[in-house]
Amino acid sequence: MATAHASITNWAGNITFAPSHLHRPESVDELRRIVAHSPKIRALGTGHSFSRVADTAHDLVQLDRLPRRVVIDHDASTVTVTGGMRYADLIYLLHQERLALANLASLPHISIAGACSTGTHGSGDTQRCLAASVAGLEVVGPEGDLVELSRDVDGDEFAGSVVALGALGIISKVTLDVQPAYPMAQRVHALVPLDEVASSLDEVFGAAYSVSLFTDWRATGDVWLKRRLDQPETAWDGGRRAGVPMHPVPGMPVELSTDQLDVAGPWHERLPHFRPELTPGAGEELQSEFYLPRAAAPAAFAAIREIADLVAPVIHIAEVRTVRGDDLWLSPAYHRDTVTFHFTWVDDLDVVGPVLAEVEKRLRPLGARPHWGKLTAAGPAEIVAGYERAADFAELMRKRDPEGKFRNAFVDGLFGSL
Ligand SMILES: Cc1cc2nc3c(=O)[nH]c(=O)nc-3n(C[C@H](O)[C@H](O)[C@H](O)COP(=O)(O)OP(=O)(O)OC[C@H]3O[C@@H](n4cnc5c(N)ncnc54)[C@H](O)[C@@H]3O)c2cc1C
């Protein structure tokens, strides 16, 4: 089904999409026909990106009306799902089968294909970005052809195809690694002095399976520990254990947050910060995030603390997380263990812009790679300079999509001249 001249916005409302047509196919065959007949087309997931990564003036396709298929392969420990499916829809089905994913982002309401396409991550020293759990893809190519790609068979080309910003075709199926379900418990260590965090970064971020530091960068932070109950506890016990549930952003409704206070529960009700069963409304916020080499964490920490008085007034909150390195060409954690510095800004680009530029001035020399789906002041040339496989990706785009059917201005700006 196509709607002419549709006008829709992303989750944050900072981007209005004005495609020539919005398509919502009800079968993969219909999707293939739409792609074959389109001069230029992009996929839109759940629209949670803040950047123009999904934007197009031509055809836009959403896969939310494709029949929802979930096929579990117990022998291979994988699940194969329809491209447009959200993590929030999958996690309950997996849990019923006593299966789990290794990791989730802060909210599970994002589409699996869209999140993997941008290198979206959760947190954990041992945990890679969500795309690193992709074992296979089915992609609709420019002629409406179906391309099957598998981690085991397609090696390096597969590594170039998972975090691909929508530029290699429309992902109609994703196969993800699964593992036996595991129990977790979450607690918050409140008001941890930032001096203490800075002097014991490895202890703090190694204190649980998944760790997040929330701070306004002034003096203290709240450390959220998400423990797997089938793994030993560590010794770190800084700050004060919170006695009441918290929201990552002070003053926001705690009912939206997943259970804390060390109450045991299933993996999918502890790993995300926000409850899967509640749909958060569109936020009055903007976001930026930078992936830095883990070894640069102390320098980056100090660099942001120096401008805390500039940053604090224009953020709702900031978050620091860790991500294990991977081999996906466009993953911002490519070939390096990573620490991420995230900023949830107030919804006013005029006041945020200069502060964002100042943050990036400090983080870029330390090797910062901006999140593909969030706001950055860096130009395309600066961004791709951080990716050693950028030219290989440009070559892969030309091979798989010679006419550039799946490219948009965002992708052309980055890779068009390589
Ligand atoms: C409240 C909030 C919390 C967030 N938390 C986190 C977090 O914890 N960690 C983190 O790393 N990021 C986080 N993000 C960012 C978010 O995860 C990414 O922007 C992610 O890409 C959003 O997924 P989406 O389905 O909305 O993708 P979209 O924004 O719709 O699209 C992103 C890209 O994927 C492509 N795409 C989508 N579907 C397909 C498909 N079927 N085939 C091919 N390409 C496709 C699009 O063309 C586009 O290039 C958050 C964002 C918000 C708003």
C-alpha cells in the first residue's frame, strides 16, 4: 500500500520525512515489487534515529505490516524474524521458549533491522553491539531480488553488510544468535562521586554484566548495575544503594523504568532501562553519542568534566556505557573495545549546537566515532576518516547496488566520493 506525499516525523520530531511515497507492504513479494519499480528507496524502522540516516525525498518503505514470522532453530541457537519486527515484540516470544538475547538497548521499542543498521548498543564490558548478534540476513536487492547472507558463509562481505545504514537493500529477515534465558537483578548505586568513578573506571564498569553511569557531569553520578544471577557478584560497592526505584532522568516517572532494588527477574525485564510493555511517548529531547577506544576513557572523562558547567544546563542527563569490540566494518566499535559517551540534550538545537561542538572538539582527538543515528557536529569526511573499511564499504555499495537505488543524501555525503 502506498501513500502519496506522506509527511511523517521521527520519534523525536526533529526530522520531518517528506518521501514521494510511503509504502507499507503486506508481503515480501509486494516489497520486492515495490523495490523493483522504485527509482530510489529507503527503509524506515521505528524512526528512533535523530540523524537523517533514514531520510529520503523518494520512496520510503516501512515493514511493520509484513506478516510477523519468528522461526527458532534450537540446534543452531538462532531465531529468524521479519525485518520490521521490534525487539519489544520478540523478547516475550523468546522468553516463553526459555531463550534470550545477549543484550538490548536502553529501550526495546526499536526495530531490529533499524537498530542493527546503525550499530546500536547496550552496555557491558563483555557485550558487543546488537548487530554483532546477527548471524544471517535476507535482503531485497535493487532488482527486487532476494539476497541471503550468512556469517558462516559470507565472511568479510557479511561483516560489511550488517551495520550498513540501509544502503545495501531492504532487510526482510534477520537471524539472531540466542542463548538459554538467564535471570537478572538490577540496582542503582546513587550519588557516586565522579572522582571515585574516574579513579576506578575498570572496577565500576566491570561490576556487573551491564553497567551504565548516569550523570550531569557536575559532581556525582548514579551507577546502574544489571547483574546476571548465574554469574558471580563483584566487589565494587560505591555510593549509596538506592532504596527507591529511579528513572535515568531525575524527576521523570519511575513507572517507566525496569524493576530495580535487586529484585530478581527475567533478562528482558532488566537489560533495558525502559519497560518493554509501556510505550514511551515522543520525547522532548535530542541525543548525541560518541564511541571512544576504551583506553581513552580516563582522558575523555576528564575532558567532559572540564566543561561540566557548559554541558549540565543543556542536558536532561548523560550516560556512559561500555561495548566490546567487533568486526563489522561500519560498527562504531569496529576492532576496539569501546566506551560510549551519550548526551540526552534539551530539545533546542540553538542552545545545544555550540555545546555539542565543544564536546566533539574535545572527544574527536581521542578517537570519537559518532553514533550513526544521533546528532553530530562532525562533517562526513571527518566521520568516515574514523573507519578503516570505509572505502571497502563504498566498493560493496557499488557492487550490490550499482545504480545507487538505496542511497540517500546522508549515505552519499559519507561514501559518495570514496
Ligand atoms: C529513546 C531512545 C533511546 C535510544 N537508546 C539507544 C541505546 O540504548 N543505544 C543505542 O546505541 N542507540 C539508542 N538509540 C538510538 C536508536 O537505537 C537508533 O537510532 C536505531 O537505529 C533506531 O532504530 P529504528 O528502528 O528506529 O531505525 P530508524 O531510525 O528507523 O532507521 C535507522 C537506519 O536503519 C535503516 N533501516 C531500518 N529498517 C531497515 C530495513 N528493514 N532494511 C534496511 N535498512 C533499514 C534505515 O534506513 C536507517 O538508515 C535510542 C533512541 C531513542 C529515541
